[in-house]
Amino acid sequence: MIAANNLSVNRGGRLILDQVSFQAKKGRMLGILGANGSGKTTLLKTVTGFYPYQAGSIEIDGKPLATLKPKERAQRMAVLSQDEHVSFDVPVYEAVALGRYAHQQGLFAVKGKTDDDIIRKAMEETGISDMAERSLLSLSGGEKQRVWLARALAQQPDSLLLDEPTNHLDLARQVALMEHLTKLLASRQLTVVCILHDINLASLYCDDVLLLKNGKVICQGETQSILTRGVLENIYGTAFHEWKEPVKGRKQFSVVTRV
Ligand SMILES: Nc1ncnc2c1ncn2[C@@H]1O[C@H](COP(=O)(O)OP(=O)(O)OP(=O)(O)O)[C@@H](O)[C@H]1O
């Protein structure tokens, strides 16, 4: 479980997060929603220890984040960032294998058979097994996104923190990814935190949502009770029409055109 309590973050002399509290629970997917610049990425980077915070507290499975060594953090949390970039070229298999470093001993650790099995399973789960020998730089944006997800899965974390994981993916792959995450949640009892711009995907797949505006929490809780036309209009500043998708009866929203 990930818990933040009254978290405040300043960056470049500005207050970016203002007393944010939330809990992401085991076996549930928490969606973080909010307009551009509302503080979503800052929140994710703070709870994973990439950004410092000026007030409040963060606990991972009941332990203060600050007391976890970098390797222990990596064993507990895998992060898929919005700004993953490739600075050197490696075969796809090696890029996924980077996820195993948190579990290896020593500076020049050698991958064993178990590591190889885990790497191949993560590649299979993300549909990239046939790309193992391909050069990372030659992949499309959506293919690279699946490599980063495979690397995160290979890390075998307790929590997966994903910044816009559906970015670059076509519609069918967006649905496939969210369904895959839903299955992983149940089978591995993971905690998943996911920044999403697509409120309809969030409504279909997230158990809980946290809505941010200007660095403050507007509301949070069980997705189907929290997501309403009124609250989304407040968050995004545009008009919405609300309807229900016919299979699960989950809420869906479309923007109302103004011209
Ligand atoms: N180093 C920094 N110095 C000053 N302001 C910063 C810094 N980093 C981020 N910000 C500001 O903090 C605010 C929140 O940024 P953040 O990236 O967390 O938003 P976001 O909700 O993830 O946005 P998006 O949906 O556009 O990805 C933005 O206004 C951004 O310009």
C-alpha cells in the first residue's frame, strides 16, 4: 500500500502540491486525473522518491519512504514515466532485463535462469516476445511503451506506478493494456497507480480515482461515485454529457461541442 499524508511540494519556488493525501491499496487500481499542469506527474514522482517534498509524509507498506534504500524501493515500486527516453541502443530483451537489476546482487551481477524466465514472461505478457532481438531505437512509440511496461513487470514490484501508460497506444492496445493490468492486480495482488487523461478508460478500469486541480485534491474515492458530470466540468472547465456503457453499466462521458 502507498499512503501520502498532507504532502506539499515546491518546485522552482512554486507550490505545486498543496496538502495532498491519498491511499493506494493492494489489489486495487487508483486513477489520478486532472487537467494539464494540475500536479499529477509531480505527485507520482514524489511518492516514488524522485522529487523531494517539503511537508507531509509518504509510507510504502507502512514504512516511511525515506527509510527505504534505493534497491528496496525498486523491489517494491516500478515506475513507468511519461518521459522515458532512449539514450543508447540495446536489443529489446536487454532493455526489459534492466528491470531485474533491483533483484541482483553485486555490481557485475549475472542474470540467472530465473531472471531469464521472468524477463521472457514479462515480454510475453506485453506482446513483445517476437521483438526480443530488435533494436530499441527502431521501435515505434507504442512498441517502446510496451517495452517499458515489460521492464516494469520484470521488476516484480508490489506496486506499479504508471504515468499515462496508454500514451502512444492504439485503441485496441489501450483496452488490452488496461485489461491486462486488471488481471495482474488480481493475480499478483499488486497496487496500481495510473495517471490517465482518458476519463472513460479510468471509469471502466480504475477501482478508485483521485481528482487534482491546481495541486489540490478536489475529491477521491470509489470511481463510480466520484466521477460525475459536475465534478469533471469543474476539473476540466468544459461541458460534458454523461451516459452509461451497456456492458458493465459504467459511466462514460463525452465533451459537448460549443461551435
Ligand atoms: N521544476 C519546476 N519548476 C517550476 N514549476 C514546475 C517544475 N516542475 C513542474 N512545474 C509545474 O508544476 C505544475 C504541475 O506539473 P505536472 O507535470 O505535475 O502536471 P501534470 O498534471 O502531470 O500535467 P500534464 O497533464 O500536462 O502532464 C505545472 O504547472 C508545471 O509547470
